[in-house]
Amino acid sequence: MTEHRPAWALRTPLPQAATVPSSPTSLPSPTASAGPGFFTDSVADVTAAPRRGPALPLPLGPELGIGLLLAAALALFWLPLRSLGDRELDRMGDLGLVSVLPATTFLGAGLLVLAFASLLRLDRPHRALLTAVLLATLFSLHGLQAASGAASAPSGAVEVLAEFTTGTPADAATLARWWPAAVHLLALGPLLLMMRQVRAGWRAPWTGAWIFVLSSWAVPDGSAAEGIAHLLHLSFVALVLVRVPRTTEPEEHERLPGEPPSAEAESSAEALRPRTAVPAVVVAVFAAALVTHAPTALFMLAVLAGLVLARRSQMYGPLVLLALLTVGWAVFSGEQLRVFRPPAGAPGTEGGSARQLLLPAGVVPAAAVLLLAWCGWWRRHSHGYSERTLLVVALAPATVLLLRPMDEAVVAQMFACALPGTALLAALALFPRAGTATTAGGRGHGRTSAAPVGALLAGLTLTGGFLVVHGGDAPFERVTPGEAEAVAYVEGLPGGPGRLLWLSDGSGAGAGPALSPHVLRPTAAPRDPVLVGGLVAALREAGPHAYLMAGHRQAEYLRLTAGHSASWERRLVRSLDARPDLVRVLSNDDAPLYALRGTVRVAAHPGPGRDG
């Protein structure tokens, strides 16, 4: 009787004659008990939309659209940089590279953020696209200065690359400009290992790695030693977290205070006891960091001590051994001054009014990450997760501030060492749930919630802060053509390179050329550019084949960090030209070379240079 009824009539059940159950155990049919409001609607849905087979992958889908968006972002970011030349870079203001970047580069950076936020709306992780966007973001941000010619080689990186390459020192210096990008690429390995310890859906670990990349402007990469020490720090934390068990109690969460331990939690305590191999590798990594960059070792020691005190690790023996190694290294090698002293010559915010924007440009994204990290811990705690491990990794580096004088450079280093924990906690603020939950319609929470929009806004904030802060030092990090010519002249001297004196702030820090430390000698620049007698005395002390370079990059560093006036460089060059016992051996617009008269041969006729 129902075969010829219209579809709308199915919503009204047919009258049926009362029947007597044949047995006491007979149950009424679902149709009769469900009523017209529930079961009949589901029948109509099934009739109107019959079950289909598995959907075939379509060539046009969200993944293809995101891939095209990524390609457009990279094109807009990189292609306009080809128009940046020496003339454009000479117009850099106090904000550095940001002041001369094309507008399309900023648009490309924003589209990179949009591409990653769009991937978070997918129901399932597309690992190839996630990895591609993450790598593209890393190389775009950290390779911007190297590609535009506004970056110098980190100190020590030239010597490291010269040992493994067969080219000239100039070729090694060109490769060394990409050293920071290579260091951050290698840092993804330990970071991905930490991501596996996050007990949440797939969006949280990937977002944590993304936030880490966008916030890595704080990672010190001014020298090869600092970059290697940062890698060792991440490897140390990853190795220690490997031994922290991932308990699988009910609802997959850690036991909160006052909650009785389950049998599985008690058995997982065995995993806290370190095996022989892991502590041995941990000690080796710590010893390497202690020798490479001793201040970083303090942060590593603080993380391990915090995990032990929080009862998330039982590496008591390695902890005591690492503490003894630190004390022994500080006492017997004389490193106690460098360990407990802030790094000298850190770039400041002196200069014009635009330069003053660099400090808030770094504070705002750092504060945003810390605020998201706190929200992430609070949301996880409200869902029944204690997150003691990530909390220790994020907070333990701050205890080093009790041992070292606090200044801008030390705070930045502390933030960089705490970044693995804060980035993952910040991601949990957006995606606090464990597992992959779906709505009633079968869609994931990422497509229906506002979390991807929050990730988009956070990504735009962090990317803007990265571009401003990381490019703010470009005026004195850029290797000008004149400096490259002066360096090539000193390298090409008969009998080997001579001794090159360059202007510093008196502490040995500054924007030195990319040469071997056996060739370079930092020389304190006079506050008064007329009083150049100390520079002449330094030339005599350096012996024969010694040269003094009055570089524009060094003068910019002194202007922005030591408060020298804008006319200081021009007046210094005039004073050096007026000395009868000095002679210009090489003249150019950026880095004229001087030597004692009668000791060297003049290579070029003196030109006007920057002294007008």
C-alpha cells in the first residue's frame, strides 16, 4: 500500500489495526513507538537520499585551492625582491629592511598565513601541504635578508663552511648568509619529536610548530656558536621529553591533584626511569652546549631540574652530573664571567623615532605568544589535563634570570629557550581537545569552530612582528659592495691576508666583516671623530700589513647601539684623511681602507667616498 504513496505522505503513518502480541516477550515495532517526530523523518531522509558508495577524489578540491594559494604567496613574496638593489638598500631607514620592502612581499607573507589557516579547516591532516607551508614560511622569513643582500654572515660560520667547501672565502661568506635559515630548518627535527608528545588532535601539534617558526625571531643567530647551541638546546629538551611517558588513562589525560592513580598510571611510572642510552646522550649534548655556548647550558639545566622537581623525570643522576659539569666549567675555564654576564654589544633601539618602534614590535608578538600559552594551559586544565611537562618547559628558563643580569638580550634568549613549550601551549589554546571530534553533520570541529580564524589573526600578528624585528638590524648587517671590495683586497694580498682593523664599540662586539678571527682585530672607535690618535696607535701596534677599515656598516652599528651622531662617520673619514701619517690604500663609498704611510702600496686613487 505504501509503494504508490507520494513522498510527503510518508510523514503521516498509515492507520494500522490493533494486534495482539503473540508472546509476552514480543516488543512493539520501532515505527509504532517512535512517533511521527523522530523515526518517520529519518525514513524520509533515507528514501530521499539513498546510500552512495565511497566518494572519488575530485581533481578540484580544497587541497588544490590551498596549493594554488601557496604558489601565489611564494610568487608575491619572492619575485618583487629581484628589484631590490644597492640603491634601494641604501635608502633603508631606522626600521631596517621593512622600510624598503615592496608591498607585494607583505601581501605574500599574509597569504602564507592564510594558506596554513585554511589547512586547519580540513577534516583530515594533509601532511604534504602542511609540511610545504611550514617549510615555505621558514625559508621566506629567515631567508629574506640573505636573498635581498641585507644580511651578513654570522661570526664563525665562514670558518665552519670553509672547512667543508672548496671555494674562496668570499664564496663561503655568501653561503654563510643562509646559515640562520639552515639552523632553523635543522631545528624542525627536534621540534617534530616534541610534537609527538602532545596529546591532542592533529591541529594542535602542527599549529605549535607553526607558531614556533613565526616566533623564532628571538632565537639568537648572530654567531655560529649561538646557532649550534640553540640546536643542542632543542635536541636536549626533545630527548628529555622522550622519556616522559604518555599515559593513557581514562579520557587520555594526566592525573590531576587529588585524583586517585589508576593501575595504568602506576605502571607507566616505570617509563620515567631512564634507560642507559638516553641519559648518556643527554649528558653528551649538554657537554657540547657547555663548550659551544655556556649561557645556553644554564637553560638546559633549568629544564631538566624543573622536570625532576615536577616528578616528570627521574634523571636524578644526570641532573647532579650536569650541575657539577657546569660549576667545573665555570670555575676552571674562566667562563664564569661569560655565563653570568649579559652579552655585550647587543643591538639597541637608539636612533631616530622610527627605531623606537622596534622594542614594542618585539614585545607585542612575544606577549601574544605568552598570553596564548597561558590560555592554552587554562583550557587544557579545564578539560582535565594538567600539562605539567609543557608548563615546566615553558617556565623553567625564566629561573635563569635569577643568576644573570637581566637586559634585552638575556630576555630574548630566555624567550627563545622557552619557545618550545610556549608555542605548543599556545596551540592548545586554539585546539584544546584530544583526538579528532566531529559534529553531528560529520564535519570536524576545525571547519565549524572559530579556531582557524584565531590562528589566522595570531599568525598575521606574529608574522608582522617577525618582519619588523628581524629586519630591524639590516642597516648594519648588510655587507655593502665597498666592504666586500675591501675584504677581497685584504684577502688577496701577496703572502696571505693582512691584519684588518675594524671599528667596534670597545667591547669587541659589533658589525665585523666576514673574515677569519686571526685576520680581524676589533678596535675601539673614538666617541669624538676628531680624536683618531688611538686608531693610528692601533695600526702601529698591529704591525706591518695592517689596515684600518672605516666601514659604513660599522658606523651604522655604532649609531644605533652606542648613540653616535649621524655625521660621526663623515667627520671620522675627514679626520683620517687629514692625518699625514695615514694614507688611503683603497677608496670606495662604503669602506675606505687606511694604512700607515710608507708601509703599503696604494691600490687606488683616493676618491670622495662618503665624506663628500
